[in-house]
Amino acid sequence: MEQPIMQLVSEDAIRYHVQELAGRIDADYPDGILYLLGVLKGSWVFLADLARAIKRPVRIDFIGVKRIRRGEELANPGQAALITSCPQSVFADSHVLVVDGIVDTGVTIKQIFTYLVTLHLRSVQVVTLLDKPSRRTVRGLNLKYVGCQIPDVFVVGYGMDYEQDYRNLPSIHILRRCAYKHCVFYTSDAESFCSVACMENDASVRETETE
Ligand code: IMP
Ligand code: MG
């Protein structure tokens, strides 16, 4: 039977990006408190690796965000996402670096910025391992630290899920059951894999893109 996933970013490539990002973060941040604020749940593996690759002291906390799905808009007028669990720490006078595994439309990160602006922070920036710029709907989002940009494909592994599965895969894979019509590919293997994936029209993947 055909495998439903295909590797897009190898463990070696992930290690490279984690080290590179950690080096930049070490170089950029002055002395003082730096919080790594992990976005639940997809950032958990990346956060663990990044935190250990960073040499300066850091503190860790987490934030939960839920995308508003179709049918939930009436109960949440004007909201595209909701903060479901707030960090337990007090951030006043700290630098905060929001850590996510992947940024897609940007709605989640924007919601987190909206929340963090109410706290008294010295600075707030974002670090994401993966970015899908072609999917962005939020304008003017500044992602200071991006590991690598990927095309418009649905990925799993390295903490990221499809309906809570695949999070423990050590590398990042394209999930075949996806509905993407415009793909740019990295390898010829990925190209033939995705050309099949793109013809499938499983809108349910988009419906599950939270946490
Ligand atoms: P955004 O709000 O559209 O930027 O979506 C960000 C969140 O959606 C991420 O934190 C992930 O939880 C989830 N997400 C977006 N794209 C993917 C993907 O390709 N695989 C797994 N989760 C994804
Ligand atoms: Mg998810």
C-alpha cells in the first residue's frame, strides 16, 4: 500500500535550522530574561530542541490558541482565534520569543501578538521552524526567525499533527491526503508525490489545522 506520507525536511536539515536559529538568537538578545513561549501543541519538539541549542539562559512557558472553525463564528463574533490557555509566568520587563513549529495564514500568531500587547514586555518576536508564506492572509506579520520556507503542503511530524497523529515522527513529512492546488516542490520525488496529493480534494485537512 502506498505510504500516506513523504519526507520533506530530514532530521539533518532540522538540526541545521535549529542550530542556525539558536545561534542568531544567542547573538541578538542582550542580557536579561528571555522567555521562550511555545504555542501548544505543535511547537513542543521544536521548542525542546531550540531551548537546548540556545546557550544563553532562557525561561519556558506555553500558550494555547484555538482557531475558530466554521460554525463557531456566532459565539465568537469578530474573532479568528481564541487564547485557550495563558502562560503562567509574569512577563513584565522580559523579552518574549513566541515559538511555533509552523506559520500558515498567520492568524494564530496575530492573536498571540494581540494578547501579548496587553502585557508589559521589553520585546516580542517570533521564531518558527517552518513558514508557508504563500498561505498568509494576515498582513504585516513580522517573523524575525524562520528556519525554512515550505510550499503550500500539509506537513506532519516533529511535533506537528494531523488529527493528533504523527507528532512523534522525528522528521517532517508531507501528508498525502491534502487538497492543495498550487504546489512548488523541492525534489522530483516530492513532485510526483504531491501531484497525486494535489488532485485529492480532502477539505477536512484544512478544518483540522489547529493546535
Ligand atoms: P495559522 O494560524 O494559519 O498560521 O496556523 C498555524 C497553526 O496551524 C500552527 O500552529 C499549526 O498548529 C497548524 N498548522 C498549519 N499548517 C499546518 C501543517 O501543514 N501541518 C500541521 N499543522 C499545521
Ligand atoms: Mg494540528
